[in-house]
Amino acid sequence: MKPPTLEVEGLRTVFLTDAGPVRAVDGVSFTVDAGETLGIVGESGSGKSVTALSLMRLLEEPARIVGGSMRFQGRDLLAMRPDELRALRGDRMAMVFQDPMTGLNPVIRILRQLTEPMVGHGRFAPSEARRRAIGLLGRMGIASPERNVSRFPHEFSGGMRQRVMLAMGFANDPALLIADEPTTALDVTIQAQILDLLRQLNAEFGTAILLISHDLGVIGSVCRRVAVMYAGEVVEEAPTAAVLEDPRHPYAWALVNAVPRIDQPLGEDRRLVSIEGAPPDALALPPGCRFAPRCPFKVERCEREHPPLAEVAPGRLARCWVTQAGQLLPRTGGAGLGGARAVPSAGAPLLTVRGLVKHFPLPRESLFAPRRVVHAVNGIDLDLARGETLGIVGESGCGKSTLARLVTRIHAPTAGSIVFDGQEIATASAAAIRPLRRRMQMVFQDPYASLNPRMTIGETLAEPLVAHGLAQRGAEVRDRVSGLLATVGLNPAWVSRFPHEFSGGQRQRISIARALALEPELVVADEPISALDVNIQAQILNLMLDLQQRLGLTYLFIAHDLAVVRHLCDRVAVLYLGQVMESAPAEALFARPLHPYTGVLISAVPVPGRARVVLEGEPPSTLIRPTGCPFRGRCPIARPLCETPPPLAEHAPGRWAACHFPGEFAHAGLGA
Amino acid sequence: MLRTVVTRLAGAAIMAVLATLVVFLIANTVPGDPVLAQLGDIAASNPATVAEWRAKWGLDLPLWERYLLFLRGLLQGDLGISIASQRPVLDDIAQYAPATVELATIAFLLALGTGIPLGIAAAVWHDSWVDAAARVISLIGVSSPTFWLAFVMLAIFYGGLQIAPGPGRLDPIAFPPDEVTGLFLIDSLLAGDREAFHDAAAHLVLPSIVLAAATIGLITRTTRAAMLEAMGQDYVRVSRAKGMRESYTILRHVLPNALIPVVTLGGLAYANLLAGAVMTETVFSWPGLGRYTFRSAAALDFPAIMGITLVVSITYLLVNLLVDLSYAMLDPRVGR
């Protein structure tokens, strides 16, 4: 019998730091058979990427493999000489990394980067390699590969680059492909295309795939089995479908339930399961179960004894005393904390946007070149009622973030009107807007970049209070700041700490506290959770729900994660090329989308076992305004009539769509 | 690519015209009356003589008309007459420039040839003894004053060890090769004169090392930093994951990216070497532009100073143009 493609036994990798060895990977074992697909899931710092780099023997100082064994097709990877390893890498065993924007060398043509490994490993002559490179690019779904192969990376979009990276991975027809977060940097539609491709390549070439991701949905749509990692250990290993359905380790349970599912009915209580605390310090791991300090199901034994990874059901392993004793974990998230959702008031809307346009002229490339213009927002109408949450979704470049900056008047619109609480602000002067600023605040995506590293969080939170004269310096400000920290669930004693002393989730809480400092009515949140781990995402979403109920906030919530939007928002507007394609109450929109673009967006969300309609291509350039319906170039149901632009019309109460054939695509076989 | 060349050329031409304007304005608005400087006290007290003299030199014309005349002269290759040498400034510059071009070019090639490999080695084996040695070399190069280094080199290799020739471009008793380019290395080769070639080359060794010292230091540092940055990029890890040899990864993936900032520095450094060899040329009795500049400045020879300033600024423009164009060649994201 042939040995398995990959056999990892008790792998231990440490980072040798001044403070002592950090146990990044601590006794990981798994097996990947020929042609098999295994996923590794876990939050940042759980050791999944270090595992992948250990397998490739690509670790850099100060990381070192200190124990265990790794066998690739029966050969001991740890006993190999550097030249033997080099012969294996990129040949039998290939790896695709997370960020396609930086993974390609900007000064070398695509062709050369593709043929390098083929020629370098002596598998193909240069002319053959060229033919194969073109063939592979075509197979990866790149149009006119003969022409594109001689381009440079910067001429490719992110999705195209990731296809090139995959083609590179498959250059020598490897036995194993390791893909480390290959779709994390991509839009959901492009992610769907790449995941489909991975699945097909696995089926077609019989290449075993080890897929690393923080997203169980992504893993579920490619991998039959999954290993869940926590604090450097595998805590559960089982068929992916089984983990999603019935996780047997409390951490896996938390991962599954922290994420809203687009394919499950929405309950009255929108709170998500979130676990408190942070992963243990890898320098001082607890003696018992590493998850015990955060575990809602722990028993006395968990604190004392470190559980082994043992069988809890046929084909299912878990590292948990509780489930090994036969106990099952509850099906859905714990106790509902709050009551029913507040119903948005029916009075005059807080924010009304009509015909909003924003064009950004680009700097001239040279003295004589014509000036080019980015058409970011091209005529948007929106209404936002008090206490409502309006979600804005769309692919990157659709104008979501520009819209956020327009309604808060960080940018001045090119045309159109923005009425905030009865006051026209589209053309108002900076001085006229200043008093309104405190009534609308923003929360940004990157909690690392949006806090000034040289200010304590106390200063950060006091600044808006003092600037708007809401509190006197001294005791009054101190009281307000303490109150704010308590509101967002942080310890008020931390006021004199600096941002770098906080985790990403805590920083996002600080950003929210800063936005709340002025007691705003409208909070515009631009992708507030997309830089965070799923458990932290759940915490922040719960916090936002809480605050809305307590303070009667109105949210404009911008996100690319459709399941989260469905979960959090009352109404949703779908943007494409700076225009609203569809806007409707969230539940109705997801249950039965009217616009085909909404349909394909929903379909692109990775849900295991669901058939997908993959949207081909990518959004066109925003430098040129399309004629007719902006979506018709990619629309699966486009017809000659679409050459005339469809107006945004109300097709049912509260349901607006800009399509000549509303609802037709959904009937065409998506199935809600 | 062609478009880049054309637009950059047009930009450089505009800058050159602006440079002439600046040079002209500085020379014509400095305090001091040329009438008093050129005419005797008695002649200057006669209004008729002064007016005639002003008319002769065009000083009675408005400033802009004088500028146009100056430009017309430039187009005809006329930079005026040097007060000190009583020869056309252009002829003077043409006489002194080759010595400087030769010295600066050799120093530049030396700086690149030493600094880049040293920087690469320091980055590839960073935190090793190679890195430490490179750091010491670049520190010495950057921080030694030129005049001091020049004297020390002369004292050791000429005075002490007597293995290097003395100052000057050639042995005092040797005849220069027939002039074609004015660059002795090339002229002697063209004339087939081996002896003169060896003589000229030997005389270049010490001054070019002295002149290159600071540039070697700068290029080593910049190369090292750029290499380290490029080595941390994802595409380098991708190359390793593809199983490419380490030497291939360094030379094909890291180096081309690391060279981009080095080119910028190199261009500026070359222009500096051309314009700033005063100290070295003085110590080594090198009959170049640096010494000519020094003499003209000391003699307040305004036509000569204007001519040199113009030549130097045009040199900077040309070098910058070359840097821009090599950018477009090295980095596909620029231009095209």
C-alpha cells in the first residue's frame, strides 16, 4: 500500500524569543491521503500558518522545529538535506500564500514567474514550459492567456493574481498543494470563483489539498475533513460537515456559532455566541486544557489535566474531557440576553440622500495626458429612519466607503443632496457642518491604523468631548471617559494605556467608544469587523446590537460579509459601480433577491453543500461610465433591453430594484 | 516607453530653460555696478561715456531683452568671455571638463562596483562579520573628510610606499596622447599608446578612490537596506516555496527590486561627483572643472561662474533624465 501523501506526527515548532521559547505549534498530528482535502481552521495566532511553513521547511529565524516527524510520501522531511528539500518544494509539494498582491514579483513578467519552477526543476524545456504556462493560465480561468502571460503583475487584479499563484502552485503537477488563506484578501464573488477552481483542480488532477483558513465556511466548501487548531494544538478533527453541524470541542462550537449563517432562519435574538477572554500566553500555557479559562462548559478536571486528542465518535477526534465523557454541546448559542428588536420609528427619516455623485479626478500621469476620473458614486438615493440599521454591500470598488465618507461629509459630494435631520449638508460649509459632526460619527475598518499610537486611550476619548465643549477638562472628562469605557465593555482603569497595549478587538471597542463619546444619533461603521477574528467579530456585533438598543442609535453599516449584514441590518442596499442595484428589508432581500446581482452575491457566500451560481469576471473599471444597466456585462440574464438603463423602481412595498427583469434570476434556479 | 522618453525630454527641456533664467537673473541682479568695475573713475564720471559703454554691452536694454540676447548667445554656443583668461568661457570649460569627466566616471564606477556587491553581501549575510565589515567600510567612507583622506592616501602610497604616482593626470615628463575626447584613457587607447594608458590609469587610482569614498559608503548602505527590504517581501518566500535556488532568488527576485532606490542615489551621486570634485582636484593637482571653478570664484570671474553654473545644472538635469528613464526600464509600474 502506498504511504499517505502527508503524515504529521507530534509536530512542535517554537519561536526562540528573548522571553523564552514560544510554542507556536505544539504536538500537531494529522494525515493527508493521496487526493484528499484537509482544512485547518483557527483564529490568528493558533499556529495554522506556522504549521504550513513547517511542512514546507520554510521557517525563518527565530522559528525552529523542535520535535515530531513529518513524512511526505513516506520520506522524512526533517531528515532531508537542503537540496533535497529544494527539489521537493514547488515540485511535488507546492504552496499558495495569502496575499496575491505581494506574492508576485512586480518587476518580472507573469510568464517567467510561471515557468521558473517548471524549468528550474528540470521537468520542462523552456518552450514546453511556455506552452504549459499558457495552458495552465487558461485552465485557471484567465482570458486570452497567450496575451496576458507576457504582462506584469500590476496589470492584473487581485483575483487574477491569485489565479496566477494557483497556476504556479500547479506548475509541476504536485502531489500536495498547501493553500494558506488563499481567498482572505479577495471579494466574496472572487472567493467563490477561486474555491470552485480549487475543488475542480482537486477532482481533475487528484492533487491533495491542505487548505488553511479562519473561515469554516470556506473550508467546508472545499475540504471533506477539517482540523480545528487552538493555542498550537489540534483540538478537533472530523469531517467538516459534522463539525459544522455538531462540533465536539467547545472552541469549535464557539467558532461555528460565532458566525451568523446565511442559510439559517433569523431568530428574534440576534446576539451571537462569543467567548470571553483571549487565547493563552504561549509562554505560559495552562497546565490543563488550554481552552479551559474561556470554556463555558468546563468541569473541574479541565483545569488540572491536559486532555488528549481522542475519539469521541467514529471518525471524530476531540481534545475535550467533557465531550469525551459523552456530553453533547448545545445546538445554538446560549441564553438570549435581550428582548425583541426595537422597531424603527416611522417618522421623518434621519438621513435622506438623493442623486448623490462623487467623482475623483486622478492626478495627470504627465503634463500632456488627459485627466482621468474615478466615478466612485454615481447617483445614489437612500433613506435612513431613526433607530434603523441600513446595510451597504457590494464588491470592492462599488463605492461603499466613498458613500460613508460622503454622508459624514469627510468628502464633499460632486452633486446631489444629503439631508441630515432636515438640514441640507451636501453643500454646507465646514463651519455649518461642525455642530452636526457630533451627531454623526464614524467607526473605521482598521483598529490598528485609526487610533493615534502616541495618545493614551483616555486622551483619545477626551479629545472629542473637549473639542465640542461637552465636558470641562478635569474630573468631568475623566468621569465621561470612564463611563464610555464601561459602556463598551473595557476596564475604566485602563485610561492611561496606549493603543499598542490592546488587542484588535479591544481597539475596535475603543474606536466605538470614541464614536459614542459625542452621543451621536448616526454611527457610520465602515467594515468595522472585517479585520477581526470571528469570535471578536461576534463580540463587536453583540456590542453594537446592545448599544443600539440602549442608546437608540441609527447605523449605516458597511460590510462585505453578507451573512453578517443579514444578521444585523433591518434594510440592505446593494451597490454596484456606485449605484444602488437593489434595496429592501434584509430578510426579504436574502429570501428572494429581485436583482440578479444580489442573487449572485448571496450565492457566492460559501455554504457547504449548497450549489452556487458563480459570477464570472470582475467589476469593470470605474474610470469609464458604462452605458445601459451597469451590471449587464456580467449579468447571467442580460438581454438587449438592458442597453437602456433600468430605473430604481419599487416592485413591492419597500422593495426597490434597478432591473428590467426583477426576480427572474432567483426563479431561474437559485433556490433560497 | 517612447512616450515616457518624449515626456521626460520635454520636461527636462523646460527645466533647462528655467535654469538659464535663474543663472541669468543671479548674474544680473547681484549688487555691484559693472560700469564701475570695468571703466576707470574718470570715464565713469562722464555720462556720455557711460551711456555709450552701456549701449555697447546692451546694458541699456530692459532685463527681458537682455535675457533673450543671452539665450540667443547660448544657442550659438556663446557663454561670453572669461575675464581672467580672456578666452571664450565655452573653450575654457571644454578644456577642463574631460579631466573631471574621466575622474568622476572612474570614481562612480568604482563606487558602484564596490558599494553594490558589498551591500548585497551585507544583506545576504546580515548580522554576520561580513555585515559588520561593510558597516565599518561605509562608515569610514562617509565620515572621512576628503582633503584629509587625500593627504593620507598621498602620504602613504606616494610618499611612503612609493607604489602610486604623484599628483597630476600624467607623469610630468610624459606627453598627453593626441586629443580626441580629452579622456586620456580613451585617447591613449585610440592612439595605441600603451605606456600613456598605463600612466593615465595609474594616476587615476588614488584620486578616484578618494573621490569615491563617501559614495561607496552611501551606496553600500542604500543597497543593504533595499536588499533587506526586498528580501522580506512575499515574492521572495514564494520563490523559495517554488524550490528556486537561493542564489537565483537573490539575483533574480531580490536584486532587481533592490536596485530601484540605488539607481536614484547613483544618479545624484554621479552628478555630485562631476560637480563636486573641487577638493580632490586641488589636492591632486587635477586640471579639471573643480579647479577651474575654484579659480573663477576667487577671481570673481562672473562669465566663467555663470558658464559653470549652467553646465552643472544641465548635468544634473541630464543625469536626472537618465535616472527617470532607467526607472521606467527597471520598474514596469513606472511609465509605459
